[in-house]
Amino acid sequence: MEVQYKINTPITTEQFFGLLQDSTLGERRPVDDYECIRGMLSNSNLVVSAWQENKIIGIARSLTDFHYACYLSDLAVSKSHQKTGIGRKLQAITQEQLGPKCKLILIAAPNANSYYEHIGFINNERCWVLERDKTIS
């Protein structure tokens, strides 16, 4: 079946939740918190999705200013469609939406470092994370 790619097409929270559960990303997202999942989706300003018929099978969810930085927060592909080029295509379409000087930035899943290096990303050790239960001192 043909895969259709869409930019900023409305996606329901249930569709997003289902895709997270159907991909390995559900293991690292707050799938027990419906409001958080809803907020993650509704506050994104660049969402590229992959569809077969009326079923979402992939997503690249980003926050960006379109000129300097784009944080690709979620890249998820249904387990049944992984290793078919859908994730790469979602990232390529995301990059096409950005200005010529805009960097694409992401935090890789633990087992995905070699994948991102293989498609051209450079590892940057300067990322810092402040967990939600911590405060700035």
C-alpha cells in the first residue's frame, strides 16, 4: 500500500496515543497521562505524519522557529512499518519545511544513536536536561 505524507494535518490525541503505543517510543513517553499526550500534540508547530489509508503509521513532531532551530521531539513509526524508510522520509520532509540556516536537533532513543549517525546527524555532547521534579538552584 502507498504511504501518504502530510504536513500539519489534524491528528487526534487517540491516534497519536495509539501510534506511540504501536511504536517503541511509547516506552519513553507518558502514555499513562492523557492530558500530557494531548498537550504534546496540540502545542507542536510542525507535525509531519505518514498514513496508509486512514491509519497513521508514523509521525515526526517538532517545535521550531523555522529559521534557527527545530527540535524534533518525537519520531515514531509503527513497529510493522519500521525499517522501510518512513522515519527517514518524515525527517526529510521536516527538514524541507525549515529555512536554509535552521538546524534539526533531537535527543536519540538509547538504541538509535547509530541510526542517526548513519543518516547524517552529528552527535553533540552539550545537551543538558532539567528533570521536571528538579528546580533551578
